[in-house]
Amino acid sequence: MAQPNLPNLTVQQLEYLVAAAEGPTRAVAAASLGVTASALSQGLAELERRVGVRIFERQGRQTRLRPQANEVLTHARRVVAETRDLARWAGMQRTGQAGMVRLGTIDAVAVNHRAEAIRRHRRATPGLDLRLTVAPSGALLDSLLVGDLDLVVCVEPTGLVDGLVISPCLEELLYAYAPSDVHVGAPTEWGPWVTYPEGSHTRKVIAAGLSVLGAPFAVIAESNQPEVLREMVRLGMGWAVLPAAGAEAGAEPLTRARSRPVGVRRLVVARRADVVTDVAVDNLASVLLRG
Amino acid sequence: MAQPNLPNLTVQQLEYLVAAAEGPTRAVAAASLGVTASALSQGLAELERRVGVRIFERQGRQTRLRPQANEVLTHARRVVAETRDLARWAGMQRTGQAGMVRLGTIDAVAVNHRAEAIRRHRRATPGLDLRLTVAPSGALLDSLLVGDLDLVVCVEPTGLVDGLVISPCLEELLYAYAPSDVHVGAPTEWGPWVTYPEGSHTRKVIAAGLSVLGAPFAVIAESNQPEVLREMVRLGMGWAVLPAAGAEAGAEPLTRARSRPVGVRRLVVARRADVVTDVAVDNLASVLLRG
DNA sequence: CACTATACTTAAGATTAACTAAAGTATTAG
DNA sequence: CTAATACTTTAGTTAATCTTAAGTATAGTG
């Protein structure tokens, strides 16, 4: 489309021009750039040739800028400044202080286990655009695979997921909680249950744990939110198996029906395998793994 | 020396990046630049190396821009546009006064309001290479910002556009037109409508005007060309709100459904703010403002 | 009027960058 | 599976840029 061949000016040539305009003599300008006067002279001659307009003129034994040079000089200053900005941005990008990370976690991680770590990391890297999505584990892993998220903390998926790198992060003990007015008998008498919806990773862990204890698993209500499940137990709707952090927080914590846990929920940090290493993501991942 | 040596980017490398971002594939981009795909590939690899940030990634057999590339791409577009300005200035400097102006207008301006003014100006300055692009307002402003156009006459954008200088040019009254066989009742009975596509500046003006009148705005067909909309009304497909100049021209002019206008479309002359003053553009701009 | 320091420029040779053409590597489409 | 597509890599050539060293012109000094 637009074919009027542009002059192939280099940032270096523009730097030469800026330095030559600022220094009292070219020798000084050359020294401040760390090149020889000869290099500066040749570089400026080439710049003038490419722009195609006489920019310099001899006055005595000095070479001075002609009035026409002001347009070129303005252009040079602008491009040099813009390139400096770009270089600074690139430096921050390399060290992970800038950029964007789309983090997804289950609610227990964002609300309890890593809330403080995320807040600290956000304060420590103000240039970082950190976006947090809270959703169930399955949805998070789907988004990660599709590329809508960069980093996920969720319940360990059953079996290997192709294309993901998964690192163990922490383990949550799951306890059974009964409504306050109910007698806790043998596990065979437990229930009915309020729990996570069909398809939830945590529900699989709960079902397996209850099965080992010989407890029936009759589900009468479902929710993805542990706070909602906790309230259902408090209202006497049924029993629940929940991570202690969620069940025993707030003004009226639930009390465990049994001191030993029903199961263990293993939380992991996941990221795409094929993706180019991004320092910002690496940094956040290590913060989340450390706690 | 507080100088963290700047990357020696060349205008050519930045042009490569812009072309690569705009072309569907690198092969196409390379051809549009008149170089081989290999040259483009090597040039972009060198650019990436100098910036020091990964900006490309393979996706299937294509190489795509990573999100990080946007910063670099913005920089590239800006520097390329600035260099184009500089080159044009240099050309005028060399040739004395002749130059090139790339004018963009919406169709009503080129066809009706300023057709004669443009013809006169072309005759008056035979040395001027005046290029006219007719397109919708949004596309014109995009081209202007990118540097593909020097001067634009379009519908006034909503809100300030950064980097542009905008001067009011003229106002067009927009009237409602009904198919000839339709009874014109109260505005609440008007429609359905044929109008400009979603996103069009003019459409926003029309929608606001109809809303004030209490007329429903059910759209059954769209076109960017007022002639096409006029023909649709003539064929009885629906109602339209159009500038009088477009609707009431030709052999069979439409007649207004209501003598008072539905809205006002304000046309403006726009140009980039950062550009070096170009006498040729200045002259044309004042011709267009005067009429 | 030399004599010399200053301020650049030009020349020569080495290094580096950038191009084309051709071969290589995945990936997708039939 | 084969062919086509989309890039990248390699090899070899040409162009640009650097340094050192020599050249030119000017200004100040005795």
C-alpha cells in the first residue's frame, strides 16, 4: 500500500545527532557517546544522506546545524526518548516487574490460604497488571488450557492433564460437620449431605473418603461455595464435608463431627506446558508455592 | 554517563514489525515490503533480540504476536509514522514547495459538500499530489492516527481523540424519510429502520435523535453507503434518517417524513497533533474549512 | 609569516549486519 | 500418506560501521 520508501534511520544515528546538538563540539559529543570522532562524523554524514536534506554546514573549523536541522533534531529527540521508554519497559518486562498475569484460583486459595501472599505480591510489584479470577477447579483448568488464564491454583485433577505442568502447593484436611442439634453416631448413620455439585474435584475426594468410612452419601443440596454449604449445615439442612479453613471461619464456626479428617484435598499450581517462560508468571508461581 | 545503551533499532525493523502485524501471514507482509520472507524473518528476529523481550510465538505453522508485542508495536507504528512525516518534510524541502497530501473524507464530503472545493484546489496546485480516500469516519480516524492519512473530514468523534487536532467544519441536518406508500403517523409509529452499521458515528447521532422523539429504533438492514440506504427506502424496505444532501439528490429525491430534522451531524477536519507543519496540508485544510 | 593546536573529514582495513537463494522443519489440508 | 503452507536456517555476497591513521582547513601565537 504505502510504498514511499522510508529512510532507514537508526536509533544510533539519531542519538549521534542529539549528542552533536548538545555537545559544544563533536569531539566532546563523541566522547560522551564512547565512540571516536570519526565514527560520529561518518554516522552523521550517513544520516544526512538518508534524510536527503543538508543539515550541517561548516562555519570556521566547526560544523554547525543549519536551521533546517531543527525538524530533524526534534524528530531525533522524540524517537530517542520513545526508544528509551521502550527500553525501560523491556527491562521491567524482563525482570517481571511489568506485564500482565491472569491468575485463577478456587475461592479457598484467594480468600484464605494465599490472600495475604497475593496482596503482598501486588504491593511489591505495582507495575504488574495482576488479574484474579475465582472459579471452581474444572472451569479454571479449562480456561488455562484455552489460554484465558496464565496461572491456576486449584484442586489436583485426577490423572495427568496433557499440556499442563502441575506442582503440588498445599494440602487441606476435609472434616465432616453435622448440624448442631444432631447426634453423631457411627458413620453408617451420617447424612444426608449438602456438598459440591456433580463434576467437582472436591466432591470426588469427599465421596471417596466417605466411602472408606462406610458412610452413605445421599446428597440433598449442592453449591460450589463453601460459605453456602456451611450456612446450610448451620440451618440444619444436612451434613457437609468441608476444608477446615472454610468451615471454622467466621463468627459461628462449625464443630467437627469427628476429630479425624474424612479426606485430604491436594491443591496444586498449574500452568501451560508449551508456553514461553514469562518471568512475571514465574515470580507469582513461586510466591504462591511458598505461601 | 548515565546512559543504559539504547537498542539500535532501525526504521526498517520497525516497518517489518508493522507489516508483520498487519499482514495475514509473514509471506504476504514480506511481499508487500518487496523483500523475501527470509529477510523479514531475520529482521524480526534481530528486532526481538535487540528489544530483549520475546514478542513472537509459534502457533501452529504461523508466528504470532505475543500480548507483550503491543507495546513494541505501538512504538513501531509511532516511529514509522513520525519517520514518514520527516521523509515527507524532507521531500518538500528538496523540491521547494511540492508535496503530497493524503486526504480522507466520508462520502458526503467528497461527493456533495466539498466536491467543488477539492476540484478547484487540485487545479490550483498542480504540483500537489492529492490523494483522496473515501471511507467511514472510524476507519478514517484510525488511518490518520497510524499515519496513512494526513487530513480527514469526518463526523465529529465522541470525546477527545488523543493526538489529533479537530476543527469544526460544517453541520448537516438529518431528516427522517419514509417509504412513499407509508402513512406518517406519530414518531412512536415510525420504523422499522435501515441505517448505518453498528459502530458508525452517524448511527449514534441518529439513535440519540430518535430516542429524543420517542421513536423506536428497530434496525432491519444496514449499509455504510447513504445511496444504498436511500434506495432501500425507495424500495419500501424501511425508514431511514439521512443527511438531506444524500437523500434528496438524484432523479427521484426522497421527501421528508417531517419537516424538522431528527438530528445534526457535525463534520470536522482532523489531523495529527504531533506532525511537522506541512504547508500543503495546511492549505488544503483551510480550503476544506472555508468550503 | 610560519608554527601549532583544534576540529573535523577521509582512507584503509577489519567486523558486523542484512540481503538473496536454497535447503530444512514443522504443521495442516486433502 | 502426500502435498502444500508458513516460517526458519544456512551459505555466500554485499553493504554498513567501526577503529586507527593520515589529511585538510581554521584560529591563535610569536
